[in-house]
Amino acid sequence: MSVSSAAFLPTFVRRERASLTATLLAPAIALVVATVFNLGLYVLMGRDPVAVVYAMLLEPFVSWASFSEVLLKSGPLLLIAQGLAIGFRAKVFNIGAEGQFILGAIFASAIPIYLPQATGQWIWPAMLLLGTLGGALWASLTAFWRVRFNANEILVSLMLSLVAAQLLYYLLLGPWKDPNGFNFPQSVMFQYDAMVPLLIEGTRVNVSLLLALALSLGAFVFMQRSFMGYKLQVGGLAPRAAGYAGFSESSAIWLSLLIGGFAAGLAGAAEVAGPLGQLQRSISTGYGYAAIIVAYLGGLHPIGIVLSALIMAALYIGGDNAMVSANLPIAAVRVFQGSLLLSYLIAIAFVRYRLEWPRAHRSPS
């Protein structure tokens, strides 16, 4: 009797219903696994793992000053992730939020740069509005190429992010460069009325955090209570059924990308009109890419994304602390973020699928 070697290969079989408890535990398990994995890396690098973990995971929460910075960082992450998650659930993968974030910052900066003497409380809301327009317009390029030429939205949106960065560098090294900025690639400082009002006195947390929470509520209502949100989810889960029901794939692509661009552009505008107060080359800090991790770590659910945005913001602040106090390189911080996403994807895969080991088929020798 002989046994076929294929009989030993397991297959993934989708579960009829994923456990709610396991789904909720998946992010926590992913965080533990990523932490343990990175602890091993820190030991190999000759760093004190206890000091690194304290600086990265605990120090952001030990004082109000550091936690307020976590709240500040969570705002743009939350805005971008909520916009991306809507598209991801419709299986429209916008990977270019970084470029849309940059365009939002550029569009918003046009008002204080060209009208430096303007005053009035209309300035910062107009900047936010222009920022959303810039992000949506940049995302519309991806939507056009996807719908008109069936170009892959992942590649197009990602490449457009590189174009956006070059446009930013051109402006800051050319027409928008501050003539009194000692040759630094940055714009002039914005006037007081061009700054988003503070939300919590004594901190840098501003009103954009409330906008992020409002958008989170809007995303929940849109995806859970609206017919349009239902159509997007059906298109993502069962494209053939969506087509049979008459749901337009082109409309889903346009709407998903425009929402993502709108949210990313708003985050970019809030960044230059908030903690920065000017357009800088360092505006491109990777928020658009980190928000992808936030969206998936939150299970693509608006409530889960709020919690995962806090976690990722804490990693941002904790990573800065670890670079100073534990001499940790910036690459190690990014490895932690990437391993967190990978751990979550593996964990959620086992929540939604089970391994099935086929029985050995015996045949006469």
C-alpha cells in the first residue's frame, strides 16, 4: 500500500461563521506576537529589551503630556484609516493615501501662502475644505485609470504618491520657498487665523481630533445603516451577486477612492493648519501607509479603527522615545509596525479559515 504525498498537504477551508470572540481577540494576539518577535530582534541588536518596551509601549501613557501627543497623532491616522477602510471593504485598494495626504496639505497651504495678510475665522475652515478637494482630486486620477483603462489601483495610487512627493519638493525648493527661511525647504509661517483652534489648552491637540471622531461616526452610519454602504460591502464580498443586482462596479470604485482621498486630504490640511503651522518637506511622515495598518488592525470596522489608531499613534510616540532613550534606529520602529500588520493578517486568517488535513488515500501497490 502506498500513500499519496498530496494527502499530507492541508487546505484552508472557510468557516461558516467566524467567532466574534476570536475576531475581537485577533488584534490583541497580533500585538503580543509582534512584541515578542521584536523583543528577540532587540536582543540580537544588543539593545535592552525592557527599556525598549517601556519606552515604546508604556511611556506614551505615563504622563498627560505624552498622552496628549498620542491623541494628536491619532487624529490624522484615524481620518485616513476610516476613509481607506470603506474602500477596502468594497475590495478597492487605495494604497496612495500618502500622496492624497500631501496634496491636501498643498491645497490647504495655498491660502496662507498667497494671502499672508488675510484675517478672519473663515481661513482655517477654507483650508480644510481645500485640503479635502485636493485629496479627492488626486484620488480621482486613480479612479479614472482604474475605470477607464482597468489599471490596477494599487500600483497607480502608489506611484501617484511618489509624484505627489516630488511636487511638494518642487514647491518648497521653488515658488513656495520662504525667502527668509535660511534656505530650508519650507514655506512661510502661517498667520494665526490659518491655524486650527486648540481643543485642549496646554497641549497641541486641536479640533481636527473632533473631526476625526465625527468622520468615524459618519463611517459607521454609512457602512452599517445606508443603502450605498450596503452596496459597497456586497460588491466586495460577492462581486457577481452585486452585478446581478444591478450595482455599478464603476460607481463603487469612484466612490471608494473619492472617500479615501477626501479623508486623506482633510488629514493633510489639518496637519499643516495644526501642529506644523507651515508647509514642510517633512509633512510626508508615512501617515498614509501607517493608516493601512490601522484600518486592518481595526478589522475594517469604524469602532475598531478608533482603538487601533490610538495603538498606532502610541507606537509613533513610543518609537520616538525609544530612539532617544534606548538608541533604537527608526528602521526598527517600522519593522514593529510591519510585523504588527503581518501578525494580525495571520491571526485573522485563522479566525476566518480552518486548516483541514485530508485523509490519506491508499491505493494498491
